[in-house]
Amino acid sequence: MTTVLEASELVSGYGEVEILHGVSLRLDRGEIVAIIGPNGAGKSTFMKAVFGLLKIGSGTVHLEDEDITGMPPERIVRKGMCYVPQSENVFPSLSIQENLEMGAFIRRDGLRQRLDEIYGLFPDLAQRPQVRAGKLSGGQRQMLALARALMLDPTILLLDEPTASLAPKMVEDIFAKIHNINQTGVAILLVEQNAKEALSVCHRAYVLAGGHNRLEGTGPELLASEEVGKLYLGA
Amino acid sequence: MAATATAYGRLRDYQQLVGQFLTGPGLPLLFLGLGLWAFIGRTDAFVIGVVTGSVLALGAIGLTLIYGILKFAHFAHGDSMMLAAYIAFFALTGVMVGERTDTKVLPWTLSDLPGATKPILNFSFGYGLLMAMAIAAAIMVVVFIVLDRLIYRPLRRRRSGIVIFAIASLGVAIAMRSLILIFWSSFGRFYVPGIRPTTELPFGIRILTDQVFIFWAALVLSALTYVILFRTRLGKAMRAMADNPELALVSGINTDRIIIWTWVIGGGLVGIAGVMLALQAQLKPELGFVLLLPLFASTILGGIGSPQGAFVGAMVVGITEEVAVTLGFISPGYKFSVAFVILILMLLLRPRGLFGAKT
Amino acid sequence: MKLPAVLGGGALKGQIKGERLITPLTVLAITAAVVLMPAERSNWDVGGVISFLTFFATFVAIYGIFTLGLNVQWGYTGVFNFGVMAFFLVGANAAAIITKPPASTEYVRYVGGFGDKLAFIPVLDSEQWLPFLFGIAGAAIFAGLLAFLLSIPTLRLREDYLAIATIGVAEFLRRVTIEERGLVNGTRGLTGIPRPLGELVSTGDYKFVMLAIAVATLVLVYVAIERGIRSPWGRVLRALREDELTTAASGKNVFAFKSQGFVVGAMIMGIGGAIYAYANAAISPDTFTHFFGTFIFWAMLMVGGSGNNKGAILGAYVVWGFWTITLQLQGYTSEHPGPLGFALPDAVQSRIFFIRDFVLGTLIVVVLLLRPQGLLPEERRVSIWVERHAKHLGGARPPPAEQAESPPD
């Protein structure tokens, strides 16, 4: 199993406030790894730090043996890692097709082919590609956000709470889609509030709390764990 | 008691209905209706208004792009137009203010090119003016980019609020106006002295042929901007940035490059707009600030970020300004206040403007 | 190595060497120039210098009043008012038409003119001071009323929209004073505005009285604001500026407070306008331009330190000092050179006002870039308890939940 993403003792935060006090994580090729934990644990912060959206105080991030610590997002995207923010993750005044085109902005060739491939993965989007993204429902928007991030055919996909504020039916659909995407060979790092669902779909998971690693294990292990069940799987 | 309650309730219902009407299709229909009346009833003023609107449109399109993509109210836009106009003037005549009066500073100007001042077609100007306009536009692009690097980018890096940007651009506006006054003083100036040729339009209206040129320039450039924004990769990226700058960054779009292109288009338009303005009226330094209100009114009326909105908004403002002063009870001095009234009404009733997205 | 801030490099704090010296040095430089230049030019005529400095200080006090009012609106309430000129205009005109005698000739037309009727308390030469108090009151009331009427439609607007709207209002009001010639005598303006306490001293000594009046008003306004800010009302106002959402959530009527802050600031500006009218004895639409009626006060506030009353006054001193110095510089022509034969080249001399405006515009930008906190930074005092227990909070505030993309501004 080759490691595609490795973060080591990452320290980061917002301005002068430190949120992550040394978090480590490993993602192997083709895996789905979930990050769960209570509110304020630093899950989203971790993802942003990895993707270069936040300043890293200390620690390293490696993408397939290359040190990408503190690299700006525009360059990380070129290395094969794409990111889907939790909210405001589509361009509302652009059409579905235009959103996808923006996803592949840095790629000049093979756009039409890639579009067809993505439409194949997301048949709902293919139905009305000229519709303005702002008019889509929450679930459709989330699908579009995923599709946009896949336009560059990334090795790694970072998903920040993809099912936040979605109806239960849509939550199922999203997780199904995540599973599909993973089947095509994309490694996925997933931050989730919905711990139970996340643990059911992932290969391994990390539990973060208070900016530190707390637990680590495979999905089934953590699902069965009493400690995790008591603290985090209540909802 | 109950009777007044229902009466009040009905009033609220009407108010809501009007509100919905205006935020929906109502406002455009209203404008269309008023426009039709103005066209038929006050044709002369209407036509002049279209010309004024054309000049405003050229400025408003750049303004709406900067406002939408860079997210700040560019208070230096009006004075930038003036700076461009004076640069063109200088390229054409080489005149600056010397000790007390004008002196010709440049040994050679564009007017010295063979046939440069010979009027094209029925216009008052020759290709010299067009070259001067191109030079002014190019210089303004450079000026804008330099100002962005020196001022606006550091402020962006610091995540300054819109207020700081507004004040900074106001400082720039003042600096530009002072610069103009230092070199060219406050005399009114013309590109081409003397009487200018006119053209006859249908309905027996006579306007300067130059004004026909201005209208077509505005229309063509608006259409061009629309095409760029909606049919090119760069344009889509610009719209994406206007929607969500961080998502654009996350998608790998080189946001810095987009910002530069925004200033390029804005600078080019400002250059052309300034020269058109000076062609249409006299060249005076104060015009820069006076223009701000109509420019912003046009932009907000049309919807920030929409070039077709800026065009339509500018037309509405221009026509309303000219037609309003033909109504007996409004004296001519209030012409620019008309833009202000439109602005306030829009902000209150329909802040997203005509073509803005419903949030 | 950090790039200079101007090229977009890192943080700015402590970037400039000897940062702590900037404020005292600036004040020293301005004071020295303001005292020495007229002294040198008048050949060290003490009487002349004192006269000059008196006028200078009077206007510093008056502009300080305006800047204090602006600080209440922006520094404390967070309302972005770019139409200061409107309140200046209303206050000055109101005071003028209240204190002047009725319009007497057919060439001068204005409403009001209650001057002679207002001295109805027959005590202490009341016609020397009572009408002028009415004038100040009237100025404050009208300015406050205008602000109140404005606040209803505009305060809910986003900040930049508010700025544009206020510019429009100011311009519109100026237009009205020009077009409606019967209102305040159109473009000719109002002259011969009476002087408060004018008969008490000889004309030569009156300037000291005016100075005293201006300074007294400034002090009163300053004290009033300082008391107001420390009151419960003031605390809500400041909380509002920091975080509107949270303040609203704690049940405070955000709009009402914002409106009140806006009105109070406007009233102060109106008072400033009244004193200006008394000091200048003449006003006209040309007195009130966007540059001189609005922008210059923003410059004063930014330079001095927004959110800080002492800073507001200091800013008025520095900017008006600079303004006065350029006026003095204009005197150094080749015919009348200054010390060491210093003379401005003719080309510069004839344009010195434009150059001054240019420098002011550039100065604002430079201040925003290099020292946005101004000469006297804002005194951020939430509470002493918080300060003791939260040393590491510094300038940034953590996001309320993980979802925030970046700290709220």
C-alpha cells in the first residue's frame, strides 16, 4: 500500500490562535479515510492546512513523497489533490457546465472527454447542463461540488463535511457517490460530522479532539468501539 | 377597532404587492414604459440622454467589473476617466500649463502626423484622436496595474474591509485630480476647436456626428465585454471570481492573473470613456467627481457585475437626467441629482439591480 | 527577509524602524513649522505670530469638533458617512440664518433672520450670547434631524452603498442651497454673520475670544463624548461596531443604536458648522466641497487615529498644520526668499495648492498602507478582566465554530 498523503505533527490555526497542536495522518492510495470528532476539534482546520489555505506553524505535509507543506492551493491542485469546501462550493451564477469547466481551468486539453466522463459519473448533472448552479437544490449542489473537484482527475480528494445540512435521503446518495468515486481509484480524505455514516463507508478513520489525535483505527473497529460510541456516535 | 385592523392589513398587503412587483418584472416594465413616453414626448432630450448614457456606459462597464470581481467601490473611476482624457489631449496637442498660460511642451505631437487631424467621415476628428485614445487607454491600464500592486493588493492581503478600499480609492481620485490640475489647470479645453459637423436623424433631430460615434462605440464595447465575459474562458473565470474568489482559488484558477485582466479591461474602457466624454462635452478636471454619482447609479441600477446591466443602467440614468430637466418643475442645476434619486430608489427597492442575481 | 509592506510582503507591525517615534516626531515637526515659518516671514514680529497662531488654533479646534463627530459615527458606531459636508453645510447655514438680522435688501435673500429677536432675556447683554446659543442649538437640531431622516432608508445599507448614498445626499443638499436662491442666498452665500460676544472686546482682540469659544466648545464636546462612551449606551454602541450579529442576538435593537450614534455624530458636526460660521463670518456653497467638507475630515481621522477621541483632535492638528504650512510655503517666492535663500520655483509656487491636495490624497493612501491605526491607535478596552486572562488573543479572534473560513473582520 503506497501512501499518497502524509501529514506529520501539523500545527496550524487562524491568525494568532492555534487550533491544531500537532496532528498526524496517513492516507494510502485508493483508501477512504474519515476524520471525525466533536465540534471545534480542528477537523476542517486540518483539511485547510493540508490544502495550503492556512499558515502552517510547524509539521510537514507530503504528497506522494513530495513536501507540499505550505504550498499554495493553485500549485497543490496541479499535483493531483483537489478540495471541496463545506459550504459555498459552487459558482452560483455560472451554469453547471461552466462550473465544471472552471474545475478544469488549468487543463487546456481533453476537456470535452473529461466532461463526458464526469457526466457519466453524475448523470443528474448531465440532464440540464445549462442551468445556473444557484438554482440547484442543496443535494444537487453538493453533487456539482464533487463533480467540479473531480474535473482534474485528482489522485486525492479532500471533502469537508459533504453531507452537512442535507436531508437523510441525500446523505445516502452522497455517500453512495463517494463510494463510486473511490471505486475509480481516487483516494478520499473525508471530514464528517455524521460519524456513523462516515465510519460505515471508510476504510480507516482518525478521531480528533481539541486539536490532537485521539484514536485511530479501521472503520469497523471504531464503529464497534465503546469509547467512540459513547462520545461521538450519539446522534 | 377591527375595521382599522383590516384596513391596515390591506395596506400592508398592497405594499407587499408593490414590493414584489418591483423586485420582479415590475421595474424593467416600468422603465420601458417611462422610456417609451420619453421617446415620444421628449424626443430631443431622449436622444441627448442616449448620448450621455453612452458615455456613462463606457465608464459603468469598467466600474461594474471592478466592483464585481475586485469587490470594492472604485471611487477613482471618474477621475481616472478624466486623467485618460487629459493624457489624450496632451498626446494630441502637447499643451500643458506653463508659467501662467498654456505652453506647448512637446516638440512633436500626434497632430503632426500626416493627415492626423483631417476629419474622418463626418466627424470632427481625424485618426490622430483615435491614436491618442489608444495611447491614453494603454497608459491607464499601466496606471491601474501599478496602483493595484502598490495599494490595492497589499490591502487585499491584509483582508481590509470595503471601507478601507473605498477611502484608499478616494485618495487616489484626489491625487489624480490634483495631478491634472497641476499640469493642465482648470481651463476648459477642447480636442478640436471650432464648429463641429452635425447629422440629421429621423424625426428631424439634429445631433453632432461625433455623438453618433460615441453611441456606437458604447454599444460595440458593451457587446464585446459581454462576449468576453460569457463566451471566453477568461471571462468565465472572471465571473467565477466575482461569485466566489476562494472557490476560484481552490479550483486552481490563477486569481492574480484574473485581477490583472480586470484592470486591463477596466483601464482600456476608462481610457476610451474619458476621451468620449471630452469629445462630447468640454474637458474640465472637476468632471471626474461629478461623474461618480451617475456612474455608480448606472452600475447599481444595472446590477453589479453585469456589463449589459451597466449599459442599460447608464442609458436609463442618462435619459432620465436629460428628460427630467425638461419637466417644468425641475431646474437644470438638479440634473446630476436625478442620478442620486435613482440611486437611492434602487438601493431601497431593488438593490440587486436589473440584471443582478436574486439572492 | 520580509518584503516591505508596499510590495505585499508580511505583517506590518514594527516594520518601520523607530515606530514609536513617529507620533511625537510628527507633532514636533508640525509645531515647529507652524511657529517658525510665520515668525521668520514676518521678521519675528511677535504680535503677528501670536495673531497667526490664534487663528490657526481656532480652526484646529473647529475641525477637531468635526473630526470628533466623525469619530462618533465611524469610530464608535461603525457608520461609514461620506457626506460629512451635508451636516457641515446644514449646521453652518442654520446658525447663520438664525443669528443674522432679517434679509434687508432685494439682492440678498434668505429665510430666517431671527438675530434681533432672540435676545429676549434682558440680562448680561444677552444679545451678545443668547442668539448664538440658539444658533448652535438650531445647527445641532437641524443636523440631527437630517441624520435621523437619512438613517431610516440608508442605515440598513451595506457600508459601501451607504458611502455612495451619503455622497449623493451631500451633493444634493449643496445643489439645493444653490438652486433655491431664496433659501440661503444661492451662490452668493451669507455674509456678515454676527460674532458671538463681539462687542465685549476691541476688534483687534476679538480673535482671542473666538479662540476661547472654539476651544470651549471642543472641550465640552470631547467631555460629552467621553462620558457618553463610558455609559451603558456607549458600551452597546462599541459592542455593535465590533460584532453586529452578536449584539443583535443579545436583544439590542441594532438599528436604533446605530441611528442614535449617527444622529449624535451629526449633531456634533452641526455644532462644528455653527462655530465655523461664527468664526468665518461668511459662508457660501463654495465653502462646502466634497474635498474640504468631507474628505479632509476623514484624512484627519485616519491620520490621527480612528476610534480614538484624542487621536481625532491630534489628526485635526496635524492635517490643518500641514495645510497651513503649505499656505506659508506659498509665500516663499523668488522675490521674497526665506531663510538660506529658500524660494519655491515659480512653477511650484503657482500650483502649490494643487500640490498640497495631491500630497493629501497620497498621504491618506500611505497612512492606510503603512499605519492604518493612525498616530494614536485605538484604545481597545473590552474589560480589564479579559485583558488579564486572555493575553494571547492579540488581534485575531478565533472562528465561532470550525466552519468559518477565516476570522471575521
